[in-house]
Amino acid sequence: MNYKPLCIWVFSVLAFAKAYTQQTDKQDSYSFTLEEAINHGLENNYQAINAKRDIAKALKQKWETTATGLPQIDADADYQYQIKQPVTPLPGEILGGQPGTFVPVTFAPKQSAALTATLRQLIFDGSYIVALEASKTFLDFSKNANNKTKLEVRKGIINAYGGVLLTQENITIIERNLTTLTKNVNETNEIYENGLAEEEDVEQLKITKSQLVNQLNSAKRQESIAVDMLKLALGIELQTPISLTDDLAALAIKNMDPSMTNNSLELEKNTDFQIATNFTEQRRLEYKLERSKALPKLSGFINYGINSFNNDFTFLDSDNKWYGQSIAGVSLSVPIFSSLGRQARTDRAKIAWDQALTDLDRTMEEIRLSYRSSLNNYRTAIGNYKTSKENLRLAERIENKNQIKFKEGIATSFDLRQAQTQLYTTQASYLQSMYKVISEKANLETIMNTPEYINQK
């Protein structure tokens, strides 16, 4: 027997099953660069997913509106069984009876059935034309809202990613400082036990060490929270491990782009401006809709039906007789007088449109102000980074000199503690300055709609 075809089939099934499992099963862990994290978040972030669904809903709503002006066909089926048939009295003389008498007669059969199909077509309705415009505006709004959501998700991921790197780098620096300080405490304590140092020298260093221990424990708790915040922004379950491959200092340098400060704001690209414009257009169409309600409405219809009747249920028999009927017609509705109610609704819609125009002007000014503020913050962040980097170099030199002086007995423990505290503060400022460069650039890019996601799915 030839087993080769069977083996090929088995291996094919196993390979498909393995590929399917890999596609459906969630990953046990993740590793991201910042760019990879952004791409993952844009596809899996909870808000981003629902923003895409909003576009799908808008597309369905647009077709729903369009369909109301297209032919509509309805079918009806009706069956009646008269438990007690109605009786109609006829004058007796008609049937040969005595004048002044009545003879009860049953006209309707005991059972009847009818099948009818009706075709309706809207011929003219001003509100339908406006509704088509409004559905397109709503679709544009959904796309712009999706774009804004993506930009906000991107900014949130950048901030969360940078926040994790900030806490991790902070932990590394504190641990390094704690290692150096512990060595100082041990050496000073040994000198003190030999009678060559004051007890205060040991106590001063122990105070600094206890503060560092508290800072380290706090930083580790902050790291856990920062990682969970990043997972939430990425759409990853909180219990799933993730690791970050980018470096805070490298990201800060990468995000220092002085050319961005030379670019001018293109207001039309800002998502808040686009959404405000959509909202203004919506109010204009609402005003147009109220005005269109003063126009006549014209529609037409045609139907065809068959009916049958009998005292017995014979409607499914092949020889049962069915009688056809058909009607065609048009319907015209002309608004004449509404006690000025329609005019009041139109005026109210016009006021709402004027309010939207005013809000659009306010939004434009707010965007310009936000841009100038964000641009200033970004420039300040770059300047602070350069200053903090130089200050860190100086603080390290000062602390190192005080270390040497303290060991040689020239400087006191208070002087050393002061230099160490200054170094730790400068280190924290340096880390914060790197994070601010990254986050402020993300803020500026969000205002400038960079990158633009509007044409992406």
C-alpha cells in the first residue's frame, strides 16, 4: 500500500492546525521598540478599535439613508376565518317575500386569503436630498474622529513608553547610587570604629542611604504602574509580560528635531479644526433640513395582489381559483400652514448654525494658542535637556571631589551629603528632561496632525 499521499495529507493538516493555533492564540509575551509599540497600539488599542467601528457604522448609516429614496417593495399575506359570519338583512320582496319583511342573507364566505406586493418610490422630497448630504458629513466626521483617536493613542503610547523607560532608568541610577553609598557607609563606619571619624559622619551617610532605599522602593512601585499603563494603551492584557528595547537617552536624541520649530501650523490639517468644521456643516444642514420641510413631497406606488375565498380551506389546492387585482397611484403632500411652528424650528436651527460658526472661530484661536504653547514647550524641553546634561556632568564632578575630600578628611560628612543630594536631584532632572523632549514632541505632532492617519484604514 502507498502511504505517501496519506502522510502528505496528515502533515498538511498538522501544519494548518499549527498555523491556525499561532494565529488565534495570544502571545505569551511582547518585546517592542517605540515604533513597534505604536503600530501595535493603533491596531489593538480599545479606543482605536471602536473608532474604526464608528466608521463602519457611518458607512452603514449612509447607505441606510440612501436606500430610503430607492424603490421599496413590501409583501403582505392575509388569511381570515370567520368564526361567526355576518348577516345582512334584505327586503323580503326582493326574494319574493311579503313587503315589510326582511330575509337574513350571508354574503361573505367563511374563509378568505389574499397576497399583495407593493412597490413604492419616492419621487421628490427635499429632506431626502439634505439627508444624503448629512450622511456624507457624518462619514467625514467619523473619519476625522478616527484620525484624532489614532493621534491621541499614538501620543498616549509615546508618553507611556517613555514613562516606563524613565522609571526603569531611575531605578538603575538609584541602585547604582545606593551601591556607592553603601560602600561609603561601610568604609566610614570602619574608620569610625577605629576612632578616626566622627559618629555623625556615619549617621549623615545612613540618613542619605535610608532616603535612597525609600526612593528605590517607590520607583519600583511606579515602574509596575507605568508598565500596566503602557499595556492598557497597547491593548494588551495586564498579566502579559512585555519588555522595551529602546533606550531613553537614544529616544531623547532622536526626538530632538529643531527643524520642527521652523514649520508653520497648517490649520486645515488639525483634527480639532476638522471636527469643528464637520460640526458646523452639520448645523448648516439641520437648518437646510428645516427649510426643506416647507417643500411638497411626492411619491408613487403600484401594487398587485391576488385573493381567494371559500367556505372550506382549499387555498393550497391546485384547482383553487385566485382573482387578481392591481392599483397604481401617486401621493402629493403640500405643507400649507403650521401656526408658525415650522418657522420657529427653522429660526432655531439658524441660531444653532450661528453658534457653531462662533465655536469654529473659538476653536481656531484655541488651536493657534495650543500650537504656540506646545512649540514653546518643545523648545524649552530641548534647552532644559542640554542644560540638565551639562549640570549632571558638573554635579558628578562636585560629588566626586567631595568623595575624595571626605576620605582625606578635608570635607565633612555634611558637605558630602549635600553634594550627593545635589547629584541625585540633578540626575532626576536629567531623566525628566529627556522624557519631556519625547512627550513635548508628541504633543506638537498631535496638534500638527503628524503623521496623518486620515487615509489609512
